[in-house]
Amino acid sequence: MNCKECENLMELFIQKDLPVKDKKMVEEHVNHCKTCSETFIKTRQLVSTLQTSSHNITMPDWDKSWTIIKQNIERESKPKRPIWNPRYSPWKYAVVGSIIIFFLGFLAGRKLFISTPSEESLDLKNPKNLQYAICAYLEDIKPFILEYGNYQPTQKNEVDFSFEKTLASKLLMKNRVLQAHMLLMKNMKIQQLLTELEIILMEISNMDTNESENFLFIKNLIKMKRTLYKIEKFYWEQFLNNDLSGGVTCKSILKKTM
């Protein structure tokens, strides 16, 4: 067994999911390889941290969260009101125009001198920025995956089917943009996680009906691929490494999601 094979099996070994034969091979390799021995200790600490934190997570208020998201989408989809109103005289428009110009100038100044990093403004060709964008994306998709991962047949009539499909399509487009830049990072674990999320989002966006069987299929897919665990693991790796640029780390993102 080489170091790469050993590293890939460490997590299963720690969780006692390995066959006896593979378990013995991992033990022998770790006992004779200093590098893998150190990696094994770090992996065991990470798994222990994840298992401990999973019991302390307070479930968010999903009804409130989805209400806010729906309100934002509905607000964006409403037709714009006409700017011109015959009840107002021309001089009033001149005053309003002056105020608007002043306000825009103020915003431009803030943009130039007090700019803050956001996912949309980041140059994803920079590996550090791409890593931040992936972390922010996982923060966006986590409640969506949690909802399907904990789905119960009794919730069938509570699901807004059209809204779910629309949101899945938007998250899918974002996923593919991130995957297109993944060659820079050369991180197969993150690439695999994004690919698995892409499959889940495709299944949701392509559902024809809101039958319970469709939702249970997605739930089993999430459970089989251990998607939620992989998202949490990525969060903790970034938290422990403190590896994001611009003064923004996954530590701050983690506080908002747990």
C-alpha cells in the first residue's frame, strides 16, 4: 500500500468502516511511514471535531430563511414602476436629479476607498479567491441540501415545487462556473464534492412532479454520498488552516451557518 492509498482509507478506518484486511494494511503502513502517521493524527482530530460539533449545531429557522429568500426573488421579479409621473413639475425632477447625482457620487467614493471583497467581485483566476468563492457557495447550498437530507413524506404539501426547481437551477449554474475554474486549485476532493452537488442539483431541477418518491430519491442520494459530512469537513479544514485571503476566513462563515 502506498501513501496515497493509505490517505484515502484513513477516514473510513477512523470511522470503523473498513474491512479487516484493509484495516490491517492501513495500520502497518501508518506504523512504518512517518508522513502518513502525522496525516493520520490530523485526520483523526478533524473527524473527532466534526463529530463533536455535529451534536451542538442548532437547527436554523427554515421557515424564516425560505420566506426571506422568496421575498427577495419576488421583489426582483416585480415589474418596474414608470419613472415619469405627470403629477410632478419639471423643477421637482431637477431637485430629485441633483440629489441622485450627489448620492451616486457618494456611493462611488465608498466603492473606490472602502471596497470589501464579495463573491461576485472576486477574480476567480486567483486560487485564494476561488477558495473563498467555493466556501461562500457551500454556505448558500447547505440549507438546501439539509432540507432534502431531512425530508419526510409528510412534508410533501409544504414544498414549493416551482421555487425549489428555480433555486436548484441557479445553484447549478453557479456550481458549473466554479468547476470551470477548479483546474487552478488541483484539489480533487473539492472537485469531487462540486461534481456530487451538481448531480443532486440536476436531479432536483429535472423533477417532473413533486411526488414523495422523487424527494426520497434525492434524500437517499445525499445520504449515500455523505454530502453533508463533506460540506462540514470542507468548512472545518478551512477553519483549521485559516487559509482565505482578504481578511475573510471560513471561521466567520462557519459562525453564520452553525
